[in-house]
Amino acid sequence: MGIAVIKEAMLYEKIGDNKVHCKLCAHSCKISQGKRGFCGVRENRDGELYTLIYGTVSSEAVDPVEKKPLYHFYPGSYVYSVGSIGCNFRCKHCQNWSISQVCLEDAYTMDIPPDELVERALLSRSSSIAWTYNEPTIWHEYTYECAKLAKEAGLGTIYVTNGYMTPDALRHIAPYLDAANIDIKAFTEKFYHDVASAKLAPVLEASALAKQLGIHVEITNLIIPSVNDSLDEIRELSKWVYKNLGPETPLHFTRFHPQYKMQDLYPTPVKTMEEACKIATEEGMKYVYMGNVPGSDRNNTFCPNCGKMLIKRGYFDIEKYEITPEKTCPKCGEHIPIVGEYAGSKHPPSEYGY
């Protein structure tokens, strides 16, 4: 079991009576002396706010960037991926509940200082670092310091996030954050209240702001049967992404499999997944993908102008890449929005490269 590093938090203010106001995420917690915020990892100690997870790593892996999922960011590359403990959501279907919903004192972790994290990423021969597995927003002090060092070392930086961060938090890390896959979990406040113990509006605000700040944004929506699978809701989500993030924003619809407190449900029918993709395409989205459905054509990238297959993907690996070095379709010349260069058909890194 790791020894947690205690460090004074960023983005908070003292509000009297030994209380503090955390300004990191949209819960905007007012925390009394000796108490922790909703995330469970930020604690008021004698009128000052401290993060309890600075450098605390619960999970470490080298993943294909497509697994994040990011389909338009350095395709074919590998990402050194790390997670910590805690979350500012309480999703009943969380697949990583064993780290996101566990008490810090009960978790098995290791301490990795920022400079060591960057060194490990470089040794793994990864192109980027991703903060993922649990919510990176609540890890802000650590991800901020790591991201600055990563950029100096020539590494890309990625958040896989629920988007529940304040504009101040996002603006603070934006200069050092290259890409984000933002999970818009549903398009109703009722879902966010009942399933995640949160609100939809701040997620939409953060998604739009991330785009404005120049971060490469891809959106994921996990479709859960009988919970958020209304075709009308999917259409409204697609319209919002089109209007606020743009038609070239990659939109990933992901198939649900029973997890955690939603094991009484059934996997999303493939027909529902296909309908969702069709609706998003009808609403003008140019790059619509289907996750957790192996073998689907919707795992591939097609030219939105002429229909030519440009990227053929296996489960996570790229099997064929035909976008020109100028990032255009070789058949019709349509510009294809890809950040960075194709990494080629290199083999996965060995275990962290050590």
C-alpha cells in the first residue's frame, strides 16, 4: 500500500470559520474543518485545503491511443496511462469502481513523483501520457505538474474525463493539455442526478470551453438500455455537439455491458448502436464511431465527402491507414482532421520498456 503525499491544493479559497471553498470541480464543495469534499480526496486541515493523492497512482499501463478512445490524435501511437483514487461522480455503472469509489485508506497504490512519471513514459516508448481510469480533474495538482514536464520532454498529454471541472480549472491546465476524451454520459439532467449524482450543464460548458481553448476534443456517449437510449435524446446530443463543438468532432457511441450497480440490465442491442450512429450522421456529424462492437464498420474512418475508407481498425489496432501526409483523402482531396502524424505499424512497447 502506497504512502499518500499530502500537498496543499490549488484552486480554493478560505471562507471563514475554518471552512474552505474548493473551486476545482462543479460540485463547488464548501468543506468544514477535518472533512473531505465530494471526491473523497481533498481535505480541510486547519482551514487549508489539501490533496491527499498527489503522486498517488493506483493503475499503470501502456495502451493504444485508440483505446482512450481517441481516433484522430496521433493515430497508431501508444499512451502511458495512469489513474489514481476517487471520483467526483457516483456512476452506478462505473467499470472502474474498485478505484473510483474506494476509500483512499483501503486502496493499494504507489507513489510516483512527476519527474519519475515522465521518465517512465519515455522509457515505455509512448508518445503521450494519459490521466485516465478514474477522474483526472480531482488529481489536478499532480496532472498539472506532470503535464508541464511532459510537454518539456516532447510528450503529448491527454485527459479521459467526465468533464465536471470548473472553467478556472480547465483554463489552468489547458496550456499543457493536448487532447481530451470527454464523456457526455447522457443528455438529460435526470440521468446525471439519478445515475451520477451530478449535473449535465457543467459538462457541456467544459466541453465547449475545451474546444475554444484549443484542446483536441473527442466525445464519448455510453448508451445504456432503458436509461439513456432514447433516440430523441441521442438526436439532441448530436445536435448539441454539431452546434457547439463542430461537425468534425469525433463522436463515439459505446455499447454498455452490465457493471457495478447496473448488473440487472442487458448489453445494448447492436441495432440501438446502429440507430444512434445513423442519427448523428443525419444531424451532420462527419466522424461517428461505434465502440465495444467488434467488427463494425463504424470502427473505421471514412471520408465524409466521397466515402472512401481511410483508416481500418481492428479492436484497437490500425490495420490500414490511407490518409495522405497532407492529411487529405487520397481519392477526393477532402481535408481529414487528424492531430499529429500516423505512428505506423510499430509493435506495442514492451512492458513499460524497462
